Amino acid sequence: MFKKGEKVQQEFGAQVMKVIGFEPDLIENVVTEWEDEEGTIVKGKFMESQLQPAEDENQ
């Protein structure tokens, strides 16, 4: 289980995201956010099995 504030990424994705919350009643229950190339903050929801700890937390 991930914790709030933890840096994660998808198995085959380069985008590093921060866990900002959880929605326990949903299948896609891990809520994340990241900044895109244009500086826009984007939020997304993922299943825990789709994510892994970020390899490089400095991104």
C-alpha cells in the first residue's frame, strides 16, 4: 500500500506522480497528481497494481 506524498510511476511510464489521496470504494483508488510539460497540474486515478515506487524521485 502506498502512502500520501509518496512518489510513484506506472510500470512502463516515465511520468513521476505524487500520491495525494485514496478512494477506498473505487477499483481505481489511488489518486495522484503531477505537472505536465506546460506546467498544468494533472490529477489521475489508478489501481494500486498499476503503480510502483518511482525509480528516480528527483524528477
